[in-house]
Amino acid sequence: MVRVGLVAYVEEQLERAISLGMLPRGQFGSEEKLAREFGCCRGTVREALRRLAARGLVVQRSGRKTRAVALDESLTLENLGLALHDERSEECRRLLEGFFSLKRQVLVELLADCCASASEAQVSQLESTCYALWDAAHWEPGVRCAQLEFELLRLAAHAAARPGHLLLIQSLQRAMRGNAARLQFLMGGESLRQWAICAMHALGDRDVRSLTHQLPALLKACDDGVLDAFAPASPEHVSPEDSHAEESLLEASASVTAQDEALEARPCVEERGLDCLAPTVDDTTVRGAASHPHEEEAIPMEPNGGAMHRPAAMEPTCSEPGHERVEEDVAGASTASENNRSHCGSRSERGDEPRGVPHGTDPSSG
């Protein structure tokens, strides 16, 4: 096990030397020299070079020194990590953008095909995976999200009967598992949840338009967040296309937000009924509606004690026919206001007062 780990370490260091152009004339030293530099045996260096040759990164010829292959000639999806050793370079970000763009195109194309040709059972399985991804983005960001995303891609390729896409998806996942593994730990968060819930609803409705118009903008926003966390873009790197994509994202997010809120509220409605959808004080304040007049600031008591009197214009509206008025004698002026509040509040809990529904939530969704 120790030797296997050492071989992987030597392989990574040699790959880094290739990517950063640290080799004189693109050639490695002898196996004996490299073994001294890494403090290992020649067999470890030989195995590391063999692995690099199998990946097309170096050329080994009998009687000659091992030579590195030019980056533009050796780069493949599986070798994506070769370009990620220098996160500050523009080439690194450009290649990463290409990787994410390819993954987005494959996902959108496959899901659109599934809407047209997949069976109900297959669509249901895809919806379940989207929901699991939506949930994991909140509770299990990182590796779990990466696994579910590629699971969604594979299921979509099977449902759309695209065996060629399965090979491409396998290469995309290998690229993520290789030296680009640092990317998967950045996946998750609200941007991923938005595109997952958009895809789930579009699949359920077999809405190809949403998949081809809204989903790409949401996917790009999620990928850009990963890119910015891994390889921040320089200010001059921003293009007009990015500005246009931001406008498309705002339009797509507006329609997804209501769906997301409805999905979050659904368990609450199922367990507690419509009472859990009552507006908070902040909700009524923002809309300028005093749906709970009994929450107004208490009126000071008159000096002579006795019952508290309100002006006619400030009579509480929480009373209904068949119930007593809120005003009643209270023992002690110091507790009059508190008792008056608890009286109205207890009636709300009994359901005597109709409760409002926050804006953007449909109680029928329960």
C-alpha cells in the first residue's frame, strides 16, 4: 500500500512538472536521477512513468530519455487534471469552462430526449434523482452531489437510448475523479438546488421548452460558481455573453423560486395543515397589511386603574359574532395589556380567525 501511494505521488509530481513547463527541452532525467530526487527506488519511478505513458502524457523509447508530450497534443477529458495545476492561468479556466459546457450540453440534450421518448417509469426515476440531488445540495454538498449528477446523466442516457453518450459521460466522470477531484467538493448550494428543481418539474410536465430555455441558464450559474471558487476570473475575462447569461438567469430564477418554495412547504402542509402557512409579522409588515390588529402596541392604562378603554377607531377586529369583546376587567393595571394580547392570540390558535397565505405559496400544493 505504501508503494502504491508513493507511485501515485511521483506520478502527480511528474505530471505537474509537465503542465508547468518545468522540464528542460521537455525531457526527464534518468530513472536513477529521478529516484534520488523523490527519495524512492527506480522501480517506483519506472511505474509512474509507465502510467504517464499509458495516459499519453509521455513517450518512452528504448535507448532514449523519456520525453513529455506537448500539452495540446496529450490533453483529454481523463487528463483534465493536467491543466489544473496552475489555477491562476487563463488556460486553466478556459479548459474548465469547456468541460462544464460539454457536461451541460449533454444533460440538456438527454433530458429533452427523455421528455419525448422515455416511459413513465423512466421519467419517474429521473424525477426522483433530481429530487435527491436537490436535497443533497442542501444537506450533503460536495462528493454526494457529484455522484448524483452523474447518476442523473447515466439514467437519462439509458432512457433516451443513447449508448454513445454513456461513453462520453464515463469520460466526464473520470475527469472529475482524477486530479480534478478538487472540483467536486465545491458542488452544492442554492444554485444547484435551483436547476435540480427546474429539471424535476420540467420532466414531470414533459416540458421541453423549460429544459431548453430555463435550465441552461441555471446550469451555467451553478458551474460559474464552481469555476469562480476554484479558478477566479480576472476582471477583463468577463464577456458580453456573460452579461446576457446573467439576464437569462434572472428570468429563469423567478419561475424556479415559486416551485422551490412550494416544495419546501409541502411537508409542513401535510403534517400540520394550513395553520403552518400563516404569515409572520414580517410578512404582514412588508405588505402593509395589519392582519393581526391585536399585535399593536398596548395603550397605556388610565391612572385610576380599572378596565382599559380604547378609542372607537382602535377597537380590535379579532372578535366575531358569538364571542365576547376583548375588553374585560383585569385584576391589576400592570397585567391588562398582556392578558388582552393572550386572549386574541388564543383565539387565533383555535382557528376562529382566518389565516392568510404567504405570497408565492399555494396551499393546494399540499
